[in-house]
Amino acid sequence: MTGLFDHVMIRVEELEESLDWYQTHLNYEEKGRWEADTFTNVYLGPEEMHDDGAMLELTYNHDDRSYEMGDAWGHIAVRVPEDELQESYDQLMAEGVDDYRDPESCGNRYAFVKDPDGHEIEIVKREYGTKWSIDHTMIRVEDADEALGYWTRKFEYDQTRRWEADTFANYFMEPEDAPEEAMSLELTYNYDGRTYAMGDAWGHLCVRVDDLEETWETLMEREAPDYRDPESCDNRYAFTKDQDGHEIELLVRE
């Protein structure tokens, strides 16, 4: 497997409103679309997205259902140049984006906004990558050792960064030798032993693989959860889960 993240999927209640939000405020463009009888998937990313960058998948179900955010998923983070954090944040505020945490409240190191459905979006300063490209996705885990072991053993990821605070720790995981433009995974572990609700407003992470069947067999040998095998998905993709139940899609991307 290449192990690079291909996309992160979120569910939205009003497709056109969400498309307009991401296209207007983050300058995303439509990279692909899948229309089914009961749902629509739209893939978005910056116009000049790196080949190894990750897309955002919006899933819209046609039955007008609503979603619970839960707290097992945290946020996606998008990049801005080092000297443009405040300027980028001010631009979003002028455009009427929902303010969540301004740069000053975050030590001028990052900021947060929310999309129309309440998904949190962190704005981080980076010296690389297209502006607004996805830097990482954060998920919350109940046992740091189990989570680190899962991504190390099942997917052969490396821990590239860590942040230890008084009440929590963040661990950043990537495939070995991943390009800096690729999306990383941030594991957040809170020390107070809390548990989390998965909700359904977030969908899954998607990992690119070279050979779907071979990768699936390897994951099964490594005792990854068998959630949706390739055959049940018409041999187009497959799904496993991590130790906390976050869904992980496997996909061959040409």
C-alpha cells in the first residue's frame, strides 16, 4: 500500500449550500462526483492541489436526514502561508464565516472556523502546500497506546510529531517518507479517561492502496476489523475500522 490519505469524508445536510461554502471561502473546485439513487458524493480540493494531497468528500443523502456531530472526530486542518494567518482569518470573517476560535485566542499559532453543518476547520500556518489544502485530520482516541499501535502495526505509519500538554497529548501519524503535501492524521488523547460518541456527521478516512485484495489480506493477517470486505463492495474499495470505531476506507487511486 502507499498509505497516503486520499480523502476525508463528511456528511452534509444541504449539498448546494456546502458546495458554495467551500468553493467561495476556501477556493475549492469540484474534482469528481458520484451520483447514486439515494446519495451524492462530491470530491473537492484546491485548484492547484498536489498529486499527493488529500481531497474533501461531501456526502449528501437524498432523504433529508439530519446528523449528530459527536465528539470522536475533531476537525480537519487547512494550510495558509506563515504570514497570512490573521489576514486569512479576517477575510473569512468579512465573508460571513462562522467564527469559532480567533488567532489571538490560539496564541496566534492557528485559528478555527466552522462550516454550515458545524464541522470544525482549523487554519494552520505552513511553509509548504497550496493555500487551503488539507494538512491533517484530527480524531480523538480513548487509549493512546492502542491507537499508536494500530496505525504502526496495521498501516506501518510513523509518528512524526507529538505535543504533550498538561491535560492531553497529540500524536501525528504518516506513512514513512510521506511528502509534506500529504495529509497526516492527528491522534488526540485526553488524560481524563473520557469516552466519545461517534456521531454520524463525519464519515471516514480513506487510504490509498496499490492492490486492494493484497492490502485487505495483509490487514486481516494483522487482525484489523473486518467491516466491509472488497467483495461486498464490488471489489472497488473496502472498509476497516480503528480500535475506537473510526471508519477507514481502502481505495486504489489511478
